[in-house]
Amino acid sequence: MRTVNAYAAPSATEPLVKTTITRRDLGPNDVEIDIAYAGICHSDIHTVRGEWGEIQYPQVVGHEIVGHVVSVGSDVTEHQVGDLVGVGCMVNSCGECESCLKGEEQYCLKGNIQTYAGVDPADGSITQGGYSQAVVVNEDFVLRIPESLDIEKVAPLLCAGITLYSPLRHWDAGPGTKVAIVGMGGLGHMGVKIAAALGADVTVLSQTTAKQEDSLRFGAKAHYATQDPATFEELASSFDLIINTVSAKIPMGAYLDLLKVDGTLVNVGAPSEPLEVPAFALIPSRRSWAGSSIGGIRETQEMLDFCAEHGILPETELISAEQINEAYERVLSSDVRYRFVIDAATLA
């Protein structure tokens, strides 16, 4: 077993602290990765603060991991020492259910094993995430990072990128479709870039016009302030697809009314409180309200290759490990454009 430095949450109410954790021995199908960079996701904050249910502490989070392979198990065939690779939100699944056999491990009927706060089937330990120097992962859940993607910026694609790519692909965003992205944060800005690259006509719906210049630079055709009631009148029945990235309660009826007949509003934001959906915002125009998680491993690799082909990267701010707690507070106050990435070298 290997001991490495990490930043862990000791409880739901305390700041993260520097500590050490052990990584399990390499199995025949495992890949050992020295972590170079790890993204900070709002999900990390929800998890360590107990907002999505009880977890065991201490807990190291982080599911946007990029680094280099330093050793491989005897049966590994897809990766070799020196490869630039990534690990996203999952590190295992049952591999046998209908979802897994379709390559949709994110919807494993037995529950996929999350990169952190899950139970590792290899040894029964609690999985610990990417705010650390190294990780050991089953080869089937290790992704190839295209060399053309900037290693300092690529990590958030492994959660934010795939979280938006998957519903955009599933609901056929592309030429001839009108897509609205609700929220211009870490998720939303990736949705704009990816939807535009797919050829869709993209509109951003944000509280204010403060990020309008960014929206247009990332590929949106328009940006509207949702604080202005006129926005909902002007855009009524306009969109084929709306993706809501906001993890807060919003007036769902007002947003559903922006859909065309047969349009779909997809939630990828996950507020802690329930959302209320008026039936008559759906029924008269045969509209749908749906949810979407991340993508499976195959689709995540497809996303990475798509981003490399189109030169898509998240907008990031590089921080040291000792700045993690400050970064959490800045995420909560929306004081980041648009994702934080931890330089794992600062854990040494």
C-alpha cells in the first residue's frame, strides 16, 4: 500500500485539512496514477458538508482527476506507464446489468461506485478522491486524455464537461435546434461551448447580463437576464431543449413555458430542496421535464475526443492545495470564472 498526501474533510462542519491516506495495492486490472491536477466541483462541497446524505469521515473528495500512469497491473491492456489519463466520477460498476452492458455505467442498476464516498469492491474501503497525490483505479474506468488538451485545464471536463455533453447528445442538440442553457457557472459555460460546437443555436439564461460578453465569446447567439420578467414573455415557446445547470430552486413553470411543443427541459443542477412543476406547464404543449447524470465511460471518452477536435476547454483558475477552503467559499459566492483546478504538486 502507498501512503500519499491529501486534503480531507474531518467532518461536515470543519474546513478541509492536510493529511495522509493509503492507496490500495495494485491488482491485476488496476492502474496507478500520479495526480497532476484535480478540479473542484460543487458536488465536492455538497458531499463533504453532508448536504446529499451521510458519509464517513475523514473524506477526500475530487472526481476530476488528471495525471500520468506510473504502474499497471499484470492484466492491463489499455494503458501503459507514462500515459496521460483521467478519472471522472466513477471508479467501478457491476458490469453485468442492462445499463452497464449498454455502456451506461452511470445508470448501473446496482449503483455505480463513486470516485469518493463509495465502497471500493476491491477491498471494501471507502473510496477517496482526487485531492491527493495518487490514485489506484480499475483500468476500465481510466480515460485517455488527448495530448492536445492543456493538462492544467482539462480536469473539469471529466465532470462538468460530460455532465453537459451527455444530455446535449441524448436530446440531439445540433444544427436546426434551439438550446437554452440556464446558469452561466462551471456547468453552464461548458454547456454553451459544447452546444455551439455541436451546431445548435444557443441562448444563455442567467440572472443578470454580467456574463453576456462571455456567453457570446463561448458561442451563444444571445444572453438574457432572468431577473427581467420581459425575458419570459419574449422567449415563450422558443426552445427545443433547455438544460438547467442551477443547483437552486427556480420557478419551473416559467422555464417550462419557454419550450416549444415537444420540447424538453433537462435538470443537471441538483438543488437540495424539491422543485415544483405545475402540470399545466407540461400538458398543453406535450412538454417533458427530465434529469440527466454524467455519461458512461465510452461517452466520456467520446466527449474528450470531441473537445480535442473542437479545441474546447473549461475556463479555469489554478490554485494550490492550501487554497481549497478559500476556493470553496468562492464557489458558494459565485466568485469564480469558471472552475478551480488544484495543482497537485503543491501537496508535496
